[in-house]
Amino acid sequence: MSLGVSFSPLVPAAVIWAAVAVAFVISLLIVFGRSRGALVRTIALALFVLALANPSITREDRDPLTSVAVVVVDKSPSQEFGDRLQQTEAVRAALGERLGRIPNLEVRFVEAGQADGETDGTRLFTALGSALSDVPHDRVAGVLFITDGRVHDVPAEAAALGFAAPVHALITGHQNERDRRVVLVSAPRFGIVGQTQTITFRVEDQGAPPAQVAVRRDGETIDQRNVRPGTNVSIDVQIPHAGPNIVEIEASALDGELTAVNNRAVVSVDGVRDKLRVLLVSGEPHAGERTWRNLLKSDASVDLVHFTILRPPEKQDGTPINELSLIAFPTRELFQQKINEFQLIIFDRYARQGVLPIIYFDNIARYVRQGGAVLVAAGPDYASQTSIWRTPLDVILPAEPSGRMTEGGYRARLTDLGKRHPVTRGLEGADEEPPHWSRWFRLVDARPSKGTAVMQGPDNKPLLLLSREGEGRVALLLSDHIWLWARGYEGGGPHIDLLRRLSHWLMKQPDLEEEALRLLVRGRDLTVQRQSMGDAVGEVTLTSPSGNPREFTEVTSTADVIAPLASATGGDVVRVEDGSGVHVPRIVGVRSSDTYKGDDWLGLRMRESSVVRGIGVLPVFGGLIGLLLLVGSLTATWMREGR
């Protein structure tokens, strides 16, 4: 129970203060005028002014509230190293027994870190906030962490905690633990295909000899060297292809280290092409020539070189050379000196006309086998005696012309494989029967010898064939009527999608690979995508990591991470290992102090919080008591005057 005085003024405060001033002045006049009964009169005036303030005597009945201490137990994956789990359980049991002896103390045990491998490191203070969400700040006695010290959400300032109480940490693990890890200093996210990118890393461990480091790209070892710990090392890595280039840096294991998980660092460098250089050679002007040119010119990532054969060598009409507004076809420069600068060569209705010597076709075949790409858009030329097939390119082309052509309207259709191939899968209009696109009127008959037919014409004759040759790729389109789709004839067709996918597949765009396994991360969801041309695919085995990369970045136990915050709150950070086992300091309750630590003891701030159960109010000037006080003061004044 507690007693107090409260006021409920009968008049505004300004009136009370005016009455106080008047009473004070009158009292001074009475005292200095040496009037009879000055003291009694002064008391009477004071009582009248006090009556205006209407004082009351209050009584509060309170029940004390317990102070709350929280013990946060770190269950993150790094606690599984060595004997840290055993130390943690021993400390937990000791704290439970010692805290239970402190009267008027509520103890809450919270486990945190079990799911932190899926998030951004060990987040013990987040768990602490949840445990104290229903506790007023003036009831918090303190916090004790049982952890290896690798905590990734420590507040920068003590004020961010939301309470004024000590924070202590009991550190598991051992003082001189050893661990080797690879630290990425700088790593690019993107790289130009065909160029090199520099990756800088560092091997960190404590007083160990130089580490043997292996560097792999897409599983292939590209460098091995000895690296001195603590020294930044830069390596140049060639980016051979578009899409993800996985670079793995792995250091040899250290004897007696905690784990080898962090001996490896992985960098994914997305290869991008600065410019896709395409060479387009048109054998003669025709209605569909501009379809290819317009498509390739509209793609900002494509650098197009286009030549059209307007005057073959056999054309001799006597016109002087100096009167021709034509340029010579730079065959030697294009097909010998600079052929490897192109990612794709397109022959559009090209026939042997004596423009390109046979030896250059050998260069083209070699260029494909070494990783280049060729697309042949065939017309009547492919079925003729001057067909491009009757060159050294016959060994890489997927179909031999029969010498015949099919004339007449038909609608191109996807083959069963074409419905699954990334180049043709999902083409707009393909799902309808007949396909919702215009007819074509010409097809070169050919006998496939290799590759995959993804589109077909009448009588299931191959229309579009795709083939891999060595490291390169080849496509053969056996009709020159795709321009009808581009011109909108009978509603047109998806020529842009088809030709763009076709050209990018030839140039090895990763998204268009026939066989691919992709992992996509969207928030906390991991999506597995399997692209296959097979009728069935095998099961995907997904092996989850034992922890989050940040959790395993540094695994040695430390007191340095939490120490600044603990010191700012008056707490302490101590190791539980004492050489012979686990030792836990004494835990004591402290009523009022600026520090909560000492020689082998840790303190908790015991609060004096309480809850009001009842209130009693007795007005001083209310009822009979007030009347007696006022009448008594007047009577005393009158009696003094009567003397």
C-alpha cells in the first residue's frame, strides 16, 4: 500500500494563484504590522486557499510484478562444430538452475537459428525481439546469449534494443580454433564473351603455411597455385560462352580446422556478347531478301554485314568496270582472314556462281566444327546442279537435296520434336489445326541424314532442320517463302519469333538449349526447370546445403562481435570453456547499478514494477472534516481577537 496527495481544484489555476498572492500579501501586512493573532490569521488564510485547491489523500493497493530475463540459445549450424552443442546444453542447464534461485524473476528460454541457414545468417536479436514483444521495457531484467559469437543482426547502438538492461553473452567453442576460408574480395557479375574478367580473392587462416588453391571454370581446372594466407590474389578468367560461367575457387584443407565448407568460393559470371556479328550473303535479289535483313537490323545486339550477289562472274555484258556502281565481294577477307569474328553466317538462296572459291567452303566447315554457326535459307538454288550442298559444306549440312521441289499451297506444321524444341515450342498459332498462319507455296525436297526436323511441310517432308556439328551448329530452312508471313499474306505468321529464336539458338543463347537444368530463386522459393527433348526425364536430386553461405563465412568462435553492445549496456562477454570443462559465472540480482558484471559474476537488473489493484481517495476539505477545519480556523481567529 502507498499513500499520496492529489489535487482537484475547484476553480481555475489562475484564480488559485491569485488567491495565494493575496493571502501572502495580507499575511505580510499582518506580521509586519504586529497585529494580535497574526499566526492564527495566517493559518486561517492558508486553509482557505488550500480549500480552493481541494486536496485529497490517496491510497494505492499494488501487487508487485516479476522481472523478466531472457536466455537466447543459439541453434544455428555453426554451433554443430566440435563440442559446442554439448557446451551449450551444459550452460543452459546451469543457467536454468541458477536463475531459478532468484526470487521474483521470470525466465524465458528461446531457441534461435535453426532456420537461419535459409536467411541472412544467425539472427539472435530478431528472436529476442519476438520473445519480449509482450513485455514492457520497465520489466526487462536482462538478456543472456548462449552462442559461439557469430551473430549477424547485432544492433549498432544499445538504444535500439528498446530496454535499459544488461546484455550478457556466454561464448561456446575454444579460444584457439583453426579454420581456413576463401574470401572473395571482388568478383564481376557480367563479362563479355571471348574476353577475360579478373576475380580477386584471399585465403584467410591463422598462422598456417601457404595453401594450394585450384581454380575451376564449369568444372574444368584452369589454374593451380600456392597462395600465402592474408594476401590478395587476382586471377584472369576467360569467359567462353554466354550465360552463367561458374568459377570455383577451392583451397586445400587445413589440419585440425573446424570445417572445409568455407574453403570454397563460387562466382557466377554471366557471359554477354558485346555485339553478335552476323554475315548475311544473299545469292540474288528476291522477294524474301529483306525479311532477313530487316529482322537482323532491328536487333540492337546484332552487328550485321550483308552482301548481295548482283553481278556473278559469268555475267559478261561488256559494261566497263569503272562504270559499275558495285563493290567487289571481299571473299578472302570475310572467309579466311576474319571468318572467326562472326558468330553466324547466313546463306540466303546462295548457289555456286564462281564468286566463292571451293577452298573457302573448307574454311566454313572448319569454322562450324570449331564453334561457329551456319544457316542456309534454301530456294530453288538448293535443288539445282549449282547447289551449295555440292561443296565441302555437304559434310555439315543435315539434308541432301533430291533435285525436286514441291509447288503448291501448304501450311507448315511442327513435328513432335518441334513441339518440344525451344526454337519452335509455343509458336503462336501452332496449337490450332490447321495452324493459324498463312500458307507457303514452295518446298525443296531433301533427304535428312542427321539433325532434328522441327517443322515439316506436305506429306511430312522436312522443312526446318537443326543440327550440331562438332562445337558448332547448322540450320537448314528448305523454303524461301517465309517472307509471306512477314508481308501479312493471309494473316501472316510468327516469323519474328521463329527467325529470332533460330538465329539465337545458332549463336548458342543459353535460354534456347535443348537439354538444360536450371535453378531459379524467387524470394524463399527455389524453382527447378528441366528442358529436354526426350520422351521422359530422370528424377532431379536436390541436395540442400547444411547452412547458409554467410553462416559459414566465419566459423571460429569469437567474443568481439557482441562485446561492444554488451559493454554499452553494462553487461559482459565471457567464454564458458576454462580448460577443464564448462564454467558458468554466478548470476545475481542487482537493484540499482550502472554495471552488472564483476569477478566471476553477471548481474540482472531487478525491477520494482507493480500493478495497481485498488485506489482509495479521501478529500481533505470534503464533508465534516473540511467543515471542522474551516470553522475551527475562524473560531481560533475570533478567540484570539477577543483577548
